[in-house]
Amino acid sequence: MIFLLRSNIAIALMKTTNLSLVLTGIALLHGVSLCQPASAQTVEGLVVNVADGDTVQVTSAGKLLRIRLACIDAPEMGQKPYGKNAADYLSQLLPPNTRVTLQLVDTDRLNRSVALVYQGKRLINLAMVGAGQAVVYPKYLDRCPQQKTSLLQSEATAKQNRLGFWNQPNPLMPWNYRHSRGK
């Protein structure tokens, strides 16, 4: 047996020819997981259509996926004209057959995959917020820790410049709109 010590924890590795066991032991010593959590799963796909300002349909590996853009919330279609404007803007960013990379972070109560959506290196979630077509969704912002700062800064800039949704005297947040409608 070979004993490796780190932070007063002894990990015994059986001497073996199986390299994967050795690598797993080394990874554990350094606090590295060899398994990606579901939140880090990435999927490639093609846009089929845009359902609204924060939902797109994507085909991947022959399956149709409903994708909810993570960490943002777009005005509802009933929030005229802002809901339709958000959907139209997202449709401009992601026309049919656009190749996207999805970084899956969750599944929502409607069984949609919740994801950061990239077109090349461009984060579509951030583009929607920066254009004032969506707002940061504080309730779920913890699902996007690496994007949190840029999302909040983009929202502040859009709000300051009164872009899109922010170009109204008293914007009603989408979650408050849904709550007022019993949704």
C-alpha cells in the first residue's frame, strides 16, 4: 500500500496496474472531481424556434429540447409591448438553425432544461439583459456564479440607459406580473 497525506487525511491507494484508480486517488487528494456535476453538462444543438423572450426550442442528438435561459427573466407576452419585443429580439439573436452550445444548470418546474445559451462565444442570456430585453432573475442567480457580475453590470447599464423593458416609468418585474395573474 502507498499512503498519501494531505490536510491530516490519509488516503490509501492499493498498488495496482489500473491507472484510473491511481488518477482518482490523486484527484481526490487535490479536491478535484473526475465526474462533472449535472450543472456542468454541455450540449450542442440547433435552434428550432423561439417560444418567448426566455425560452427556445433546440434539437440535439435527434431530441427536441425546451430551453429556459438561466438566471434571467424576460417580460411575459401579456406585458405589452415588452414581452413581444423580448421574443422578437431573441428570435433575431437565434434564428432557426443557429448552432448553439447549452451549458445546462437545472430543470425548472415546467420540465424545461435551464441553460446558459452560447452562440459561439456570445452568451445569449447576457445579450438579452444588456439590450434591456430581459432582467436578472435574483431568485435563480446562484445558478450562474461565474456570470453573476457581468449580468448585474449589464442590467445596471441597460436600466441607466432606459433600454427596452427599462424604458417605462414603473417597470413591473416579470415574476411580479406572473404572481399578480396567479401563475
